[in-house]
Amino acid sequence: MTPQLKDQVVVITGASSGIGRATALRFGKAGAKLVLAARNVVGLQEVADAIRDMGGEVLVVPTDVAEWAQVERLAHT
């Protein structure tokens, strides 16, 4: 049986703009629970607000993937 997106948690890096943002919005619309990561906190909040307005669940974790400690924090979150 294939799991439904509404039963999944999806982590998206680079979610504040471009394809990451578009991906986050698409998964949010499909009902996935999202963890959004990027360096741009303002952009992350805008995407998170849009997803919440659609009824989605989202957690914002500001992350610079070039910094290993931040990637570890994202994974633990």
C-alpha cells in the first residue's frame, strides 16, 4: 500500500524561494506535514504562512546547509 502524503513528514531545504518554495507549496497543498529549512527566515515565514492558510502543518527551521551543526540541528528537530 502506498502511503498518502497526508501521512508523511517532508523536509525541504531551500524552501524560502525558487523551486524549494514551489515544492513546499505543492506538498503543503497535498497535505504533507512540512519542515522547511533555508537561510532566509523572512522567506520561510512567508511560505509557512501560505501553507498554514491552506490548512497545512509546517515547522520552520532556519538552516544554512553549509554549516554542519545547523544540518544536525535540522535533523534532530
